[in-house]
Amino acid sequence: MELHLDFIEDKVEFFEASELSKLEAIIQEKIEQNKALLLRIHHVSHQVNIDPSSGKRLYSAVVHFRYKG
């Protein structure tokens, strides 16, 4: 029996929250989880959208993780 392991080299994840502090906490938790997979942050992109009818904000982020061997 042969065991072959492949590394995840790139991983892109999307996050959103109603508060910036919540978004930061979610991303920080994911960073810690991805460290176990030897993935580090390569790039982060974020934005905020405002609902014109209610004025509520929605914070979103895209985080690109990359393998660091």
C-alpha cells in the first residue's frame, strides 16, 4: 500500500461580517487553522458595502493563503 500526500499550495477564502471587529476575529481564527496546513497569508483584499435603504454596513474580505515550505 502506497501513501501519497499532496500539499495545498494555494487557498482563497471569503469572509463577511456586520462589524469590522468580528471580521478581524474570523480571519484571525482562520489564520491559526491554516498554520497547521503550513499556509501563510499571501494577500488580503477587503471592502465595505452600505445598504442604501437601511444604512447598515457589510464588511467583507478575501484572503489568499499560500504554502510556505
